[in-house]
Amino acid sequence: MTDRRQDYAQAIDFALQAFERWRQEGYVAADHHDAIVRQYRELKENPLALPPDALPTPEPGETPESLQQEFRYLTLLDYEIERHCQGDRLTLEEAAECQRENRSRGREVRAQLTAATRKEQESDQPEPIAAVAADNNVEPQPQRTFLEVALDPKTLQYLMALGGGLLMIGLVIWLATIGFFDDPLTVAVLLGIGNLAVLLGGVALIQWTRFQTAGRGVSLLACLLMPLHLWFYDAQGLIVLNQGGHLWIPALVICLLYAAMARQVRDAMFVYVVVGGATLTGLLILADQHVAQFWQGAAAASLLMVIAAVAIHAEQAFPPGDGDFSRDKFGRASFRAGHIVLLGALTVLVGWCVTTWLYEPLLVKVWHGWLRAPLPFAQPPLAANFGLKSLALLLSVGAIYLYAFSHFVVERSGKYLAAAIVACFFAEFVFIDLLPIEITPETLILAMSLTSLLINAVRLLLMRTADDRGTKLIDLPAAQTITHALAVVLLAAPLVIGLFQYLRIEFFDPQLGWSWSYVIAMLATAASCRFGAHVALKDEGEAERVYFVGAALAVILASIAGLGLGGIEQWHVVAPIMMAVPVAYLVASRFYPPRAASGLEMAAHLATATLVIYAMTSAISMNLKIIPAEFAAKSLHLHLAIFFTEACFFYLLAAGLQKRAFGVYLATIAGALAAWQALWFADAGIVAYIITFAVAGTVQLGFYRWQVSDDAEPSARSNALLQSGNGLLTLAGAAGVLFTINRLPLREFDFGVVGMLVGLVAASLVGAALVGKSPWRRGYFVLAICQAVTMVLFCAASSRLLIHQKVEVAVTVIGGLALIASHVGWYREEEKRQDAVSVGLWIGSLMFALPMTVALMWRRFEFHPDLSAWGMFHEIGVLAIALILVGAGLVCRVRGTTITGGVALTLYFVTLLCYVQLPSVLQNVAVYMMIGGGAFFAVALVLSLYRDAILAIPERAKRHEGFFKVLSWR
């Protein structure tokens, strides 16, 4: 092999690599790439093939894979792109993209060569070209000049297309304005001559010049204008379409010209021009004043449908292969042009039908409501014309056929299958309109639900045949995706219509009333949703949740309508009955696999939320017209209490079955609302509300403590119980304090308020014991102190005592509380003593004992008996306080309480001398002393006898022994 032949073979390999890269980047179609590869293989295998002149001769000193060699091969590649375009192995667009990429690389290589040459001239020791190229790779790519961008073939083609369109439109308008159409025959001759001149000019550019792009553009413009002659002949009465006219003769001439131009142009764009010209001509004929059918949906849709059918089927008329007029080139262009026209036909058809259906119920009212004027057009005759309805159905079936033909015969693509299914759905509506029945929302709901059921059945069949890949009729994954999406949409639409109908009847137009057709339609929707969930469970994803939720909503709407037909229309009566639906869903979830159970649980929760919103919105509207006014309030609160009790049960059941914490929180809220409504129904006072919430919070904390004692670590539900119980108990405690403070100005004593505060103090202390070492423990102690102080203030403010008596009692009680709190702190402190505890013990002891002891001394030193209740209160109180302080000090080994109690007891006995002259009083005091001493002795005796048993109680309770076995029961 000679050097020249070898260099040519390397250039061919370089071209093959470039075309392969462009194929991967999408610049060259796969079939065109294969044709180029075959042509190059023939050249390499032919020993007589000579290199073209476009391949420059290598310069002396050129190395393999150098920049000089690449630049020569890029020059040849630019020539090869032009050659392949002329040989129809590349389209005009593909050739333009390839030349742009090739020339961009050529400019880069040329810039690198120039830089390398300059560096060689400046350096005494020139470096190899390869090194220079490597150093210059980091330089930014040079941009194309403005002329190169502006003169790009594709840009020129776009400009000529835009200019040609504007020229055609402007020409028609100008001729019409100057009255040129007054002489039809002259106009027809001139238009024909002008069009033929433009056509021949384009052919001349193609045949005898190198301006191929310009020639194709001019020729296509002439072809686009030719069908307009047919419209002009018919509009001016020269050669008419009807009454036996011979308009077919010029149409035949145009067809012959089209055939001749197709051989000259050899571009797929020619097909779009032909289809577009025919479509424009047909629409102009419809718009002619003698025909006047342009605004009639039947005529326009029929014309476009026929043109689309012809163009789509014309794809099969072209032979397969790689020829000039192959199916992949001209046939595919005809197919795509036909689908563009088919989309226009469907747009006209759908607009025509929808305008007819919505004319009376929507368009007239909206237009009159906004513009205060009647519609500018009458209702289309489709509304009452059986023939036109049949034509609309026929056109819908034709669209189904064309999309099915496109999928099964031409291109098995999911888009055509989806369009066919959507067309089936539209044809169903047209068929329903054709039937002699009234179109109501219930009819639409039933139709769409049954259609969705049918689509899901088809999807189930597709899923069962998914393992059989032998069939090539349809793409099974794409078909499953399309049917699934359409089924979901067809189920969402009935639910939206059903919900809209419910809102309309319930709030806006109650006179419409419920109907059994609505119940049947919503039950059919629920059944369709349930079947859709069954199908979705056999596939991947989580679509079954959507179906389950839709089924629950449909059942709720159907049940509300059914109850309304049965005479139960009051929302506060309907809501408790409807709670059976989510409870049933939640219970049923335990009998299904995990995926189905998850969907049922979600549906149950959303159904409950829907009912809660339903109850709230209905309560706000206060739709109680049927219930007598005197019974309305009580009935309302009773039914609300029942409803929220059912909601509480539902969330407790959900928390137990799903083992999730959020159910506990929601159950707490629902239970609180139920208690609120029940107490309101019973006309209970504020005190009952507060006590109820406090008891509920304490019970929740008790359950929390019970669960924590059995678990190694608190679970999420246990923590939810803790937080919920804390919330209720804290809320009740704060409400009790604020309520009592609000009653202080009344100065009226109320045993109920005092009992409430005592109970709240006890609940706070129990809560502190139940929460363990939680940060809430200290908060409960603070809350208990606040409640106790509030109780003291209330008693003092509402009692009939004098001011000094109130201060005495208040200080004594506060001292006792401080003493209790200090003993608790003493018990909890470890080895290191806390100063706060010591100070609290001393101050608490003094406040507890000092006021009453001083008052007693005052009365005794008056040397006269005080046999009133207040005097006897001091006699008994000081003795009791002294004994309590001494006993607590001896048991706890606390100095402050022991000394304070001892001093008070000593003063008590010493000042008895004041009663020596009063034996009756002294006798009574002696009785009190005997009772106190006997109580001390008895308590100490019992504790000494049962000391060991009492010490063993905590351990036995921890081990669940003896009586404490009850704690281990289930």
C-alpha cells in the first residue's frame, strides 16, 4: 500500500470516529450513520479508490496524531459532510450540525498551530508540536464570528421560512385591500404565473447553483401557495366544487407538480408543506361566504380528521429502505404531519362538544355574571341534533382508530396508546350524550367510575401477561403506567364531583336534596377504588393508599346521602354514625397483609380527619333548623360528646394496633373534647371541668408509670402518655389557680373551690411521684405550692375573720407547707447538706408554730376564759402543732423542728398556770393533752410492733409479692 493510500485509510478511520461520536451525541440518525459506515467500508475494501483532492498532501516532518495531521483530516471531513448530504446519507439539518462541530474543532486546531508556530519563532529551541498542543489545550475555545453564526444553513432556513410565511400573508392582505380581486380571472392568471415562476426559480437554484438551501426554501414556499389557488377558484366562482364543477382538474395539476417537486427537492420538509397547504385550503373553502361552515365544529373537525387519516395512512405507501422516498424519510414526515392535523381535529371536536355541554349550566351564567350581557353566540346545534351527535361519536371512534393504528402498525409508543385510551374516555361521554337520558353529575360519576373499573381490569390482565415477553403488540410497562395513571385520574374526577355535589347540597343549595342515584354512584366509585387497590397491591409502589383513601371518602359521601334520604340530616347526628366507617377500616387492617394494612390505616386516619373537619365546619354553620331551639344546645353537646368519644376510641385503637405515639396525643385531644361536651351537656360548673381534666391527666401518668415499670426503656407510646398526662394535669392545675384568683374579689367562701384546690394539690403531688426523675417533677412541686398558697389566700379572703386572724391562719398554713417542702428536700438530699433545706426547716417551723403560740399566750395572760370556737381552736392547735414538730424532729433528727416544737410545748404547759383559777378550762385542756399523748404513744407502739413488715413493703411491692401480686396481672 502506498503512503498516499495509507494516509487516505487513516483519514477514513478519522471520519468514522467523528461520525460515531456525532451519532452518540444525537446529531446523526442511526440509519444514516449505518449508510455512511457501509459507504466507507466499500471505499476501504476497493483497492482502486483514490483519495479526493480535498485531502491535502502531508507536509514534510509531519508526525502521526499531530495537529497538522488532524487539521488535514478535518479539512477532508468538511468535504465528506457535503458529499454525504448530496448523496442523501445526511439531511440538511444533520449536515449543518456536523459542519458546525467540525469547523469549531478546526478553528481550535488552527489557533493551536498558530500559537505553536509563534512560540517556535520566539524560542531558540523549539519544542515538539505535540507538547505545544498539550500546553494550549487549556486555552478557551475561540467563538464563531458574527458572519458564521448569521450565515449558518439552519439559521438561513429559519429566516426564509419566517419570511416566506409573512410574505404570503402580507400578499393576500395587500391584494385584498387594493381591490385586486375585483377581476377574478385576471387575478387567477397572475397568481398562477407568479406561483409557477417562484416554483421554477427554486428548481433553477437547486439544479444549476450551489445555493441548495435557498432553492429548497423557495420551492417549498411555492408548493405551500399552490393549494390556495383551489380556494380562489371556488371562492370567485371560476371553477367551483359543487354543482358539477371541475375543480378536480387544477387539483390534479397541483398533484403532478407536487410529484415533480418531490423528486427535485428530496427533502422531508416537502411533506409538511403539502399537508399544511391542503389543510389551509380546506379551511379557507369552509370559510367561504357561499359555504360558511368554518365556525361549525362538525365541518371543521370532519375535514381535519379526513386529512389526518390520509396523511397517517400515507406513511405505509412509501417503501421501506434507504432510498430518496423511503418510509423512514418521507413516510415518517407524512405520519407526523398527520398527527399534528389529528391533534387540531380533536381540539376542534372537544371544544365543540364541551361548549355544547356547558352552554346552559355554566357559560351563560358566567358570561352574564361577569359582563352583564348575553353570550354573543347561540348554543351549537349539537345539543338537540341526533345526527350531529352521531357524527361526533364517529369522529371520536375515528380518533381512537388512528391512534391505535399508529401504535400497533407504525410505532409502538406509549404516547399513542395513552392518546387512544383518552380518546376512548371522551368517546364514552359522547356516547352518553347520544343516549336519551339526562346528563347529571351522578351520571358522570357512574360513567367515570365504571370506566376506571374497566381500565383497572385491563391493567390486571396486562400485569398477568407481563412475564410473557413473546408478544410485540404493545409495550407492557408503558401500557401499565398509562392505564394506572388514567385509572387514578378517572377515580379522582368522580370524587371531586361527588364532594362538590355534597358541598352544594349541604351549604349552598339545600333545596336540591339527596337522591338514590347519588348514593349508587358513590358506592360504585367506592367499589372501583377498592378494585383499583386490589390491582395496585400486585404492583410495586404505594398507589394502593390513594385507592383506599378514595374508597373511604366515597363510602362517607354515600353514607351521608343515604342517611339524609332516611330522614337523618342533622350533622351532629350523622357524624357519630359515620365514625363507624374509619373504625371498621382500622379493624379490617389487621386481617390484611402489611401493604394493604398500611393503605387501610391511612384511609381510616384521613376519614377520621375528614369527619372531624365535617363536624367543625357544620358546628360553625350551626345548621340546626330542624331541631327545636330549646332542645338544640343540649342535643348538640350530647352528640358532639358521643362523636369525640368515638374519635378517642379510634385513636386509642390506632395507638394500640399501630404502636405509634401520635395516636396517644390525638386520643388525648379527642377525649378532652368529649369530656368538655359531656360536662357542657350536664350543665356542670367550671370546677367539674378542672377536676375532670386533672383526673384524666393523673390517670394517664399512672398508666405511664405502670408501663415504665415493666419496660427496660420507655417506648414512644409511654413517652406520649407522659407528655399527654403532663399537659392535661398542668392545664388543670393552672386553670384551677387562675379560676380561684378570679374569685378572690367576690369574698365568698365556696367549699367546692376549696375541695378543688385540695384535689389539685394532691394530684400535683401524685403527678410528681409518678413522673419519677423527670424534669416535670420539680414543676409539679412548684405547681402544688402555688395551688396551696392560692387556697390559703382564697380561704383568708372569703372568711369572716378579722384581718389579724386571717394573717395568723395564712402564716400558719404557709409555714406548714414550707415545712412539708423542706422535709421533702431533707429526705432527697444526699451526704452534703443543703443550706436551703436548713433555712426552710427553721423558717417553716417558726411560721408554723409562732403565730398560734403568740395568740394563745395573749389570750391566757388575759386571765379570763375564752370558750369561743376561735379560743378552743388555739388551745387544740398549739398543742397539735407542738406535738407534730416534736414528733417530726425526733423521727427525722432535725434540730429546728425539735427545738421549735419543744419551746411551744413548754410554753403551752407553763402557761397552764393561768387556768389554775379556772378548773373547767383546765379540765378541757387536760383532755386534749391526754388525747394527744395517747395518739403519740399508740402510733409509736404500732410502728415498733410492725417495724420489720413496714420496712419490707417497698421491696415486696417491687417484687410483686403478697398483696402486690395484683400489679403483675394483665
